[in-house]
Amino acid sequence: MGEALHLLTFLGIGRYQETTYAWKGQRVTTRYAPVASARFLGPTRMTVFLTREAEEQVYPAFSQALVGHLPEGVQPQPVRIPLGRDEGELWDLFERVVRVIIEAEEPFAFDITHGLRSHPYLAALAAAYVQAAFGIPVRAVLYGAFEVRDTSVTPNVTPMFDLSPMLTLLEWAVAADRFNRTGDARYLASLLRRQQKDLALRWQKEPERLRQLSALNNLAGRLQTISQTLRLIRPHEAMEAVAGLPAQVEQATPLLEAAVGARPFVFLLDNIIQTYRPLALTESTAPARQREALERERRMLTWYAERDLWPQAAALAREWLVSWVMAHLGIAPETSSTERHRVEGFLNAEAEAFLQAKKEDRPFVPIFLRDLPQVETALGLWKALTEVRNDILHAGMRDQPETPEALVRSLRRMLNTLRELPLP
């Protein structure tokens, strides 16, 4: 006996007609599709979900028909389920199916041919949920398509389809939701790499087509890089990576169209490009693009705030203000860290002097930053940003840390002020 496999199926009280089920070169003539699935898959465990009526009227003949088609020693286990007459019963049914799968802790397969109309839908959701939540793999979701059977022969021949690849639709939906909420495309990239592997298996005897698959890998890698650079607050690397995204999408498009399982991703491409587009900038560290880079970083701050990525927003906002001052002083922001520390020293000294002047109710006269536009706004923002950044990045390990809600409110106000500072 090979790998453990748990076959689950449903029975209702519908009309069961004899037909020959065909799948992967195998054929079984029977009235019940799960009998054929049992023969095709050779499960080590079998569970039959059925209503009271089906248990009384159908199950005796069904269990008899299974004889000789299950591996030796394997007996079907009937599990009573409700009819699903209301939402509560449907949730009860879902819970019973999931519980049976996770208690067995074995790879599983469904035959969804028979049963009530809601059963295939619930089976698909249960399979996707269990696979994602508990890591128990689904090996097949078989459906005997009796309505498209070949009636030119007797008995009719009914094709059996494995619908498990369609479960990736739910994975794509989860990945798309994660991207829309957070801008993180890493899960999309992992699904894209899975499609690349599937194509590699299909084209393993076609070297020329195999070489083309690098375009899919490059696109997945690009999405991974963009996501990582944004989450790890590498603004210039993110700008450059985003700038190269459209070209890699164009190169990969023919392959995406060839990969049937990647079709959900194709629908997302425009959304992905539009989400990242405001951040794109080539040669972002070039002196001639200093102003553009500052503007892109400011857009990045808005991008972070829209996705509730507050640690990233706080860290970048503080560094942005240093770069903004350097740009107004005619110093390239991408110079040595020593130069940035010197400018931070100016900001610290001038901010302290500004706050002291306010406390003593006397005019403030800047020394190092006297040519800075809106200097008092910038100095007040510097002190506030530094406090919030430190509170967040030091994990609240300080005297009287702010609450998360207060930190977010403060950051929102500061980002609004920062957006009004004039670029050089």
C-alpha cells in the first residue's frame, strides 16, 4: 500500500444510473461515482457523509457496490450530516467535514459527484481551509461529469475530472486580499513560482520553452524584491525595483497566458502595477534626481500610512526630514553617514534652541539652518518625529510609552505636516 489517503464523499437520495467512469486511462462501470474514485485512488481510509434518508435508502446498496474496489481491510465509515436547511445547519456540516479531515491527519481527496447541490461548494471550501490552516494536503477533488457523458456507447462513458487545481482560486483570492491590504506581493510571487514549476513539468521535453520560463521566475523575484525593500525600508532599492516591474510583466505575459493556473494572476496585473507605480524612479540616487527622490519617498510615506505600516512610516519620515534638510543645504542625501550625522546634529541643536525659545516666550533665531524654509515647522516636526520613531522602534521600552492609538494619531498629524514642506 502506498501513501496514506483519506477519500471523502457525499451521498444523497438522488437517481443513480449506471455508467462507465473514465479517469487517467482507468475505467469502472458502476452506479456510484465514489466507487470508481475508490478504485482509481486506492484510499487507506474512506468517509461517506450522508443524510438519514440516504443512509436508509442508498447506503446499503452503495456499500455493497464498493466491495472489491477498496484496498483490502479498508471499510467505508458513514457520517450522518444535516440536510442544510438553514445557515446553522450548513455551518454544522462544514464543521463535521473539517473535523473528520483534521482528526485523520492524512492527505485527503474528495469525490463531489453526488449529494445535495451545496455539498460540492462546502467540500471545496473545506478542502482549501484545511490545506491552508492545518497543512493537510488535498490530493484530488474528483467529479463525474454525467451530464456530458458519451451516449454513443452502452454503457455510457462519463469523464471524471480532477477539480483540485481550481482550489488555487481561493489561494489567489487570499494572496490578492493580502496584497490589497498591505501591498505585500510575496504570496502572489510564491503562487507564481508554483505555476512556473507546473509549466516546467509540462515542458520538460521542450528545451526552448523551458528556457523561456526564466521570465516567470524573474517576475516573481521582482515582486519579492519590491515587497522586501518596502517592508525593510529601503526606499531607493524599492524605487528602482518598481521602475523595472512593467518591463518584466511584459516579458512574462505570454507565459502567464499559457499557464492556465495563473489566469487569476493575470487579472491582478494592472492593479499591482498601479499600486506600485507612484513609487517608481530609475537612477534614484543620482544628484540630478534628488528632488524627484524626495517626492517619491514622500509618496512612500503615504503608501505606508494607507496600509497601516506605521513602524516603516515612522522610520522613513524621520530619515526623510534629514534628507530634506540636506537637499536645502545643497548636500547630496546619499553622501556618507558621517555627513548625515552632522546634519542631524544641526537639527538636534536648533530644535532644542527653538523649544527653549518657545518656553521662554522669546524670538527664535536659527544659526545653522537659517536658510531653511519653514524652519520652525521643520524643527518642531523633527523633535516630534524622533520621539514617536523611538517609541515605536524601541518597542515601548522607555518611560511612559505612548499607546498604539496615540502613536498612530500623532503620526497621521505629522505626516500631514510633512507633506506641506516645500521641496528644494
